[in-house]
Amino acid sequence: MNILFYLTPKCDCAYIEEGDTLRQALEKMEARRYSVIPLLSKNGHYLGTITEGDLLWGIKNKFNLDLHEAEKVGITSLERRKDYMPISIRANMEDLSELSLHQNFVPVSDDDGNFIGIVTRQEIIKYLKKQTAKVQEEAAEAISRAEAAEKELSELKNSGT
């Protein structure tokens, strides 16, 4: 299954760029109610993610919780604990679902490393739910066919005796 069907495109995603400030990151995350946000280079390449924890620890450790000073701080000056791993546009749903076990969303990049959007864990769960229902339906049909064949075989045996 092509992951593009599940992609939230870049134009619909909130993200921050390497030139943004700490305050801008806080405001974007608050406005969207994000706990994690993609971090992009100025030319659109995916660099990693910034988490609420990264912001809080950065404010505490570097600025003693002074938000006015945060207006002067470039977002890339903060230490990041963990980046969400991106996936290629050419990846399959199995790869995508594996990454979603540990990430709320999976960043998607094109062949040049440019960020093109995200696939949320919710979209992956919807896909897996559909696939499970499809497999269950196919299994029920196979069982029904097997029972019908068994009944027919039984009737043939009984009519021959």
C-alpha cells in the first residue's frame, strides 16, 4: 500500500525551521496542541523533532525560566533528546507501522531528503484496522466454503451407502 494515501502534506502540518526561536516553537506547539513538532532546515530538509521536554529542559537549564530571553534563542541551540525517525516516500506500510510503535507520527521525506509531510499513528491504526477486517472477512468466507464442501462430501458418502 502506498503511504501517500495516509500522508498529511507539509502544507497542512505545523513545523519549525532552524532559524525559528524558542518562543516561536512554544507558540506553534501550543496553538496546535502538539507535544512534538518536526524541525526543518531552511531549505526544507527534515532535521529531527523538538519535544515539549526539549523546550522545558532548555528553558530551565539555559535561561532560568525567563521567557523574555527565550525570544532571543534560536531553536537549534537547544539539545534534543530524541528525534523521530523519518521514512522515505518509497517505504511500505509495514515499515511505517513499525516506526509508529515508538512515535506519534512518522515524518516523510522525498528522495532528496525534503520534508513532504507526516503520517500520524491514527492513520496507521485505521489502515491496520481495515486490513484486519478484510482478513477476517476472507477467513469467514473460507470457513464457509470449507463447511459447505464438508457437507457436500458427507451427503455424497451417505447417498453412496
